[in-house]
Amino acid sequence: MTGIKKVHHGVPAESLTRLKPQKLGRHYHKIPQYIRELSGKYPRIISDYFLRNFRVNLELLKVEVHDQVKDEAECVYRSPMGKVGFSIDRSLLTEALECYYGGTSLPGTEEPPVSTSEQRLRGRLGVDITQLFARSVLAGNTFGKLENHDNAYDQAEWEYIAEFKFSSHLSGGQASVLIYLDTHLVDELTSRLSRPAPTPQSSSALNGIRDLPVRLDCVLASLQMPLSQVLNLRPGDILPVRMLERCEVQINQQKLFRGSILEDDGSLLLTSLESVKTP
């Protein structure tokens, strides 16, 4: 008995996209491309962090976004937006540790057990790099305060894992940094993708100019005298001046309008304004 083949293509099964019911109707499929595009826009954001803080020069090779990976997150944090995980290859972790503190292991020896210094550095990297990643995908914002999540009864379920593959200029080896995103964080990203783009307003630039602070200078009196008399002035000298009938109001020494001065309850007020025609 020969059955009817339901698959008529030669595409391997592992390369097919498997739909998840919870992702239907939302922009989940845009998240991997969204992360890759932003990582290409800011390719040095993590590399510069390692160079600035640990003197480790890294070059970003590529960014991949996975639905699942075989390794669990080494650090799990909870934030106001959801849970986020972090992992780093030990080769890159020890290289950062050695460059920061000096040599801690000898080449060619067996890999030693994880030290307390490595654990502390991994925790520091987890918080810093996770927030750097957040700023790149959230337009400068962070995930909020990150706290260690050690609740065995509330296990995190990861929707996407962003893998950053680097090459070290010092050792020549390759290593990866992984950022794990749970459903709530992915929902936050999809909500940003689904928001309509703001409609451009032609008057927005004009309104912004109108809100700028401007200083007005009112010339109450003026006096013209030779330079020789000005140079002979001494403290205590009295100059006879008369209040102008029409005072000029200036902005940056440019005449704007004229007005009359009046006094009300001990305060000077400017009224009866008339514009000044400038050439």
C-alpha cells in the first residue's frame, strides 16, 4: 500500500518555522529581525563595555535569535517588565577576569572549578550587559531595577534568546553572550512594534520655537556724551538724564517695539505698545 505524501518539498524539518498558539495574532515573528536590526545599528555597545571596563577588545561576529537553547540561563533576574536571563561563555568570562585582575590561570592546565571571583563578575556582567541590551531595544530605556530571581516555584519560560557571538583580539577565540527574554518582555517589545508611528505635525517645529525663553530689554533713558567725558567719570558723579517719552524694547539689541511707562502702586508698567519698522 502506497500512501500519499503530504510533504512535497525538500526543506529539512529543523529549518521550518513552528507556530505557537500564544504567538498568533501578535507581532512575535518580528522580534528576531527587530533585535538583529538594532544590534546592527549599535554593533559596539557591548564590545565598548568590555574594552572600557576590562580592557578586552571584542569584535561582534553575528547576532542570532533562538526560540530555545540547550543551556539554561546562568543568571535570572526579575524586572518590572518581566524576567530576563543571562549567560556568558566561560572563556570570555575568564579572559575578562584575567585582564582586569591579572593572570589567574595558566595555559595548558585543566579547567579549574568556578571561583568566587568568577561568580561575582558574572553577576556584574549580567546586570550591566542586560541593561545595555535593554537600552538598544527600548530606545534608551532600561528594563527597570533588576533583582535576582531564585524562586524554584516560579520558573521562567523563555520566548526568545538573543545570542551575541564575539571574537577576541587578544586570544583569537570566539565566545557568546546570551540574553533570555520571557513572555512579558517579548510582549513589551511587540507592543512597541505594533504602536502606530506618530503623525508628523508641520507646526511642531514652530511651536517649539514659540516656547523658547526670550529676554526683553527696555531702555528707560539714554544719554549721548563725548568719550573724553565718559573717561573722566568718577564714582559719585551725577549725570542729568530725562525719562524717554517712548521707551524702546529690544531683543538682543534689536528694536522690537516702543511703549509708554506708567507707575502703579510703586511698580513701573509698560503700555501703549507700537511696533518698530526695521529696514
